[in-house]
Amino acid sequence: MTEGLRHRSRTWLLIWLIVPLIFGTQSQAEEPETGLRQQLFSDLKEDSKTLARQLKNGEYDSAEITAAGLEQMVLSLRNLFPLSSKGEGRSRDKVWDNWQDFDQQLQDLAGDYRNIITGIRQQDESQIEQALQFSVSSCRACHRPFSYRTLW
Ligand code: HEC
């Protein structure tokens, strides 16, 4: 092999190594948190429907378990918006720019589920009803400013 050829093949080798590195980083997959929070939000949607149905039917034991699961989901969501995932998914940049407000709304929603549990334990139907209403209206109240699309 001549010196020139050997040089050229080394150059190609470098290109084959470097090009995927560059493009690989640019088109890098989303942060794992983005997919996780979307999964949790769809679970939240399903389980909040289940909760409303259980409460309507007076299935309080099951409703208490569902509400406890929902409370945990919402608390987990608080950890699924790392700064590195800004702009990913359907979240607007506002989520991170107004983090305290956003996070407070998540905490309030977790509190609504907690109040439903308390209401069930104290057999306080008006508390249950009110907390359920709060939890349901929180979805739209948060999506309008913080999420790109109206979801339903
Ligand atoms: C504190 C704000 C906030 C509250 C409260 C909230 N959401 Fe969301 N929701 C979001 C954001 C932000 C997204 C976009 C997530 C992403 O794609 O990055 C989202 C996305 C979703 C999605 C789409 C998930 C997907 O697959 O893309 C569903 C479904 C959803 N929310 C349901 C609900 C329901 C049901 C409630 C009320 C019980 C609710 N959300 C309350 C902020 C909120």
C-alpha cells in the first residue's frame, strides 16, 4: 500500500467514526423522564376516570386505593421535569420558566387526592365531592397555560 492510500483509508475510518457520533448526538432520543411523565399522565387520566366511577357507585374501599395511587403518581410527576428535558414532549417552556407555580399545581392536585382519602375515612361526602371537583378542574387549568395542546 502506498503512503497516500493508507492515509486516505485512515481518513475514511475517522469519518465513519466521527459522523455517527455527531449526528447521533444531534438526533439523540429524548430524556427518559419525558416518556415516563407522558406514561404517568395517561395512567392519571385512566385512573382518575376510574376514581370518579368508583365514588359515584359508592365503592369507597376501591376508591381509597385508587386515590392513594393517584396521589403517588402526581408526587412522582414532580420529579419528571428535569431541566434537560425542557422543550420535550408537549410541555411548554413555561413549565420550567414558572417551575414554582407549576410544581404548586401538582402539589395541590396530590392534596385533592389526599382530601378524597380523608373524606372517605371520615365519611364526609361533601369533602369527597369538593375534592373530586377540584381534581377534575385542575387538569384543564394546568394544560391551558403549560401544555401545548388541549387534550380533551
Ligand atoms: C400541574 C400541571 C398539570 C396538571 C395538574 C395536569 N396535567 Fe396533564 N399534562 C401536563 C403537562 C405539562 C403535560 C405534557 C407532558 C409532556 O408531554 O411533556 C400533560 C400531559 C397530559 C396527558 C398526555 C400524555 C401523553 O401521552 O402525551 C394526559 C392524558 C394528561 N396530561 C392528563 C391529565 C389529567 C387527567 C389531569 C387531571 C387529573 C392532568 N393531566 C393534570 C400538566 C398537567
